[in-house]
Amino acid sequence: MIETFGSFAEVIGAPESRLAKVKGLGESSITELKVIQAAASRLLRGAVKKRPVLSSWSTVIDYCRTAQAFADREEFRVLFLDKRNQLIADEVQQTGTIDHTPVYPREVVKRALELSATAVILVHNHPSGDPTPSRADIQMTQQIISVAQSLGISVHDHIIVGKEGHASLKGLKLI
């Protein structure tokens, strides 16, 4: 299965429909793989919640990659942080198609205000595997920053994850 999918993370992160196509892999084995994926995600989430998020950037990246790098549709997720940069909530705001997810800056900021978050980290995946940000990704991020900034909410970064790695808009100096 690792030869087919590329890595253990890709095996457990593969959609059930793709796993069902593997010869000799039955329904109970697929369920077991999905249980392993859920357990791995909870372990990483626990590591993120126990300490300030920004002091453990590699844990945040690992968590984001585990949560959605291998999904077959785009998902837009927001990590809501308190003033100590600890995770208040992690929410998938939108799920889209294989190459697009609608994102509404107003809804991102509205939810941050509801949770009394002082900062957010935006995350989405590219099912193609290539985490390179598109022009639309950059423009949408800038719109969210503009709306959030006026209300005292910081956008620490926008991370794009994919099978081939991750991209940080802040790290790439795009925001």
C-alpha cells in the first residue's frame, strides 16, 4: 500500500473510495485504517493544544498535514488562537471541490469574534499535492487580513498543505 500511495500518512489519509480499490483490502481493514488516522489526528491535536502554537511550528505543520493534506477535496480550516497563541478551536469552515473552496472573509472574522480569538492561522489543502499558493489564495488571504486587522485580530499565517509538502504565505513573504 505504501508503494501505491507513497507513504504511511498517505495510506491512512487516502479516501475510503481509493482504499476500496486496493486488491485484498476489505471493509474492516479500511475501517481500521480510518481509526488509525483519527487516532493520529487526535494525538497531534493534543500536542498542539498543550503549548503555545507558535512556539512549536513543526507540530502545527504536522497537525495540518495529518488533518487534510491527503483529502481528495479542498478544505479551508481556521485555527483560532487566544492571546497566548494557544488553540481555542480548529474548525473546517468550507469544503469545496478538487480545486476550489469558497472562503468568505466576513465569516472567518465573525467566528473569530464569537470565540474571542485574538489571532488565527488559515489552512487549506491542495488535493493536487502541490502546495504552491495561487493568486486567488494570496488575494483571499489579504482580504481576510484587511478585515481582521481593523478588529484587532492577527492573521499569523496561511498554510497550504499537500502531499508534496506545505507552503507558508508568511514564509514566502506573500503576506
